Amino acid sequence: MLTVDLVRRGAARFGPRTAVRFGDETLTYTQVNEAANAMARVLHAHGAEPGSRVALLLGNGLWSIAMDFACLKAGVTRVPLNARLSAAEQGRMLDETGVRLLVHDAALVDRAAELAMTHGVGTLGLGTPGAVGGPDLLAAMHEVSTADPNLPARPQDPILLLYTSGTTGVLKAVEHTQASYAAIVANILTNLVGPARDSVMLHAASLIHASGTFVLPYWLRGGESVVLPGFEPQGYVDAIARYRATEINLVPTMLAMLLNTGAAQSADVTSLRTAIYGASPMPRPVIEQAMDVWGRRFAQYYGQTEAPLCLTVLDAADHGDASLLGSCGQPALDADLLVTDDDGVPVAPGEIGEIRVRAPFTMAGYHAAPELNTEMFAPGGWLRTRDMARVDERGYLYLVDRRSDMIITGGYNVYPREVEDVLLAQPSVAQAVVVGAPDDTWVEAVTAFVVPAPGALVDEAALQAAVRDRLAGYKVPRTVRVVDTVPLSPVGKVLRRALREPLWEGRR
């Protein structure tokens, strides 16, 4: 099955039903599909030939899903540009992928104009005229046919180039194809959710990343996608009640914000069947508190941009076993997983190794990066994740950390997450990030950055003592630094390297 065919099948089956909500506005399945057809024709009229690449500089909105579908119908590869990146980063993405046409919304017209002038791309606006003279796609699509272009497509055709920094801190484009993205949809339906016609998924995180992968699973089952412009704790829980959301998708940072602001405690979640979380490790104190407030309606997935969405799943029943709350679950039914040493040999249960995966939903590769692809793909079709984990006798996986985040102090390995979990269990700590700082004696010194809980004072000695009570002495932070905030990526992941790299300036 091809991804573009999934769009056609959902539209044919559920035409008059509501597919998308944004504020008080709605679009039916037919309206989304016909808009995508017309948008595809406008893209063609402005030079986006089948096989070319089109950049999207868009926030979440009413037409976001139709725009993604339009790229499928036009036979072009979409290149999402995260709005929170710098112009230099976005420009490099345009140059590396050979983009010649950029679609932007009204809020990002100035950045679009800057990119257009410095990188020689044409522009189309979405709800606004193009930044450098192109038309408004929403107006132009009323002047063309809404019939499906019905272009030929092949399983290996690329449909998405999605940039990620991954383990290296350097932006690189992950390529997904007609076949691999359709496999992502099947993976979600097989392992994580079973939407029906009464299902409502709430999208507050950017549709560029993990949240967007839930669109087609709901589209195929007749459910609704409620799109929010962004995440704000009280507005988010108000939306759960207003739209009677049955499923939500959160990153751990978002869930912590709901709890820390009190929004979660006052929320009406009577409609909510499942609160899905993933994208980064969940601190145990956060999920324990969340379950105290919302009950056992949580499901966790572990995956990567290179292999979305579910490599493993910890379902709601698993959340009833307190011993499993530190786990990311068991392997997905449609994925083969190994935990191996550096040579690819599986390690024994309980030992730490690197996760490798083989599945139909893995990426085709990194764009224009043959050396990196050679490094990341092992013989037999295995993809190296660079994530370190251990597996128990029951087959549950426990993420330890990214290989690149591991601290080596005095010859001992320290994985930041285990130290962070102890710190986060302390009432005075709202957020904690642990990194390695340079040390003349130990090479690296465990260093903690903590954000105090509201109204709390941080006592460095007390926090060090708490870690010493739970972990080996070499894992105790030598320094605890109090900060107002910790840096986050555009999708809400902690940017550990943004705290670590300044400590090493001039030392490496």
C-alpha cells in the first residue's frame, strides 16, 4: 500500500464526516481531499514538478493536513522547516535538498521573504500572498479543478525529508517513502491506537513531527483530528473538554507542565481514553504523579525520526505494574529489535547494549549522506539507533541513554537519566538535566542543572545526598547549578548539548 492511496481510501469512505477541526472551523473528509487535489495543481502550476521538493514553513492550522496531502497528490517530496530554527539552519535545509518552492503562512511571511531572497526560491502563501510575489494558495485553489491528479507513484518514491539532529547535534534529513510512511500508519494502528468513528485526537505539538503521524490512522478509521495552534497548559486541558478528545499525544515536558501548573489537576478528562506519550524518556516521578491525577489511561511509545513511531510500547495495562514504569515497553509486533554490543552481538538480559531495529517503517536513509548511512545501517538490514538500553527476562526494554550523552568519569560510565530520575523525585526540583563537564582529574565530572519547583529553594548538599543514597558515589553530581529554565528543542525535548557544549569550549 502507498501513502497516497491511504488518503484516497479515507476520503472515499468517510466523505461527509468531519475530518479536521481548528477552533470553530471544520473541514469534512471530502473538503480536505478536494483541497489537496486543487493545491497539488497549484503547486504544479508554479514549478513543482513530480519528483521535486517543496519546503513548508507553516504552523499548525486548519489547512495543515490538506497541505501535506497536496504534496502527496502532486508527487513532490515535502521538506518541513521548523519555525523555531534559525534562518541559517533553514537556509541550509533548502540548499541541501534542492528546494525551489516554499509554502508559508501569514505568521512566517518575513522569514519566508528572507529565505526567498537569500536562497533563490519561489513562494506561495497559505492564507496570505506569497512573500515574494507568489499567490495565496487558498485563493488560487478555487481557480483550478478539484479532481485528483492521479499521478503514478511507486513504493520507493520519497515523500518526506524530515530534518533531525539525532545523536550528532548536526541537522540531517531523514527520507521516508510512499511505502515506509504507509508502514508507519500500519505500525500505529497495530501497536498503539484503535481509533473508530467517534475518536478524536488532539494535536497541540507541531504536526511536522510525531503528532502528525497520527493523522492518517484516524483518517482511515473515520475519526477527527483537532488541531491546536500550539501548547499552553490551561488552554490544552480546556480543549480536551471542549472537543471531547478521546486520545492525546504528549511529550514528557508537556505532561510535566500540565502537572506543575495545576492544569492537569483541574482538567475534565472524562472523554479521554488514552494519553499517549513519547519522543523522550519519561521521568518516573512525572508519570507516577500523572497516574495519581488521571488514572491508568497512559500508553508510552519509543521510536525515532529514523524509525517512527513505535519500536516498543508500554500499554495501559503495563502501567498498572509499578516495576515497569521505568521501561519503554515490549517490541512492536511489526519490528525486530536487538540489544547488541559494538560488533552487533546480542548482549545477555540485564546487560547494556545498543538497540538495533529491522522493520518496514524504517527510513530509506539520510539524504545525501552516504558515509553516515554506511555507519548507521548494519548487515542484514539492521538500523543502529545509537540508543543504549537493557532488556529484562520478560522482554521489556529499559532505555539507559543516548550513546552520545553517556558520561565517563574516572573510567566509569554514568547515564544521565538515572541521576535525573533521582533529582526529579526531590520536592524542590521541577526539572533536571545532567551532563558531563571537563575535569582535570576525572576527565568528566557529573554536573546537574536544576530548575527549582515553585517557591522552593535548592540545597546542593541535600540533592547530592539524595543521589548518594540511591546510586554509586561516582554518579553523584559534583556540582548542582540552579537555572530558571532548561533549553528545549522545537518538539519539546531537552537540548542536553546546549548545556554541555559551553562547559567544554576551548577544552576539545
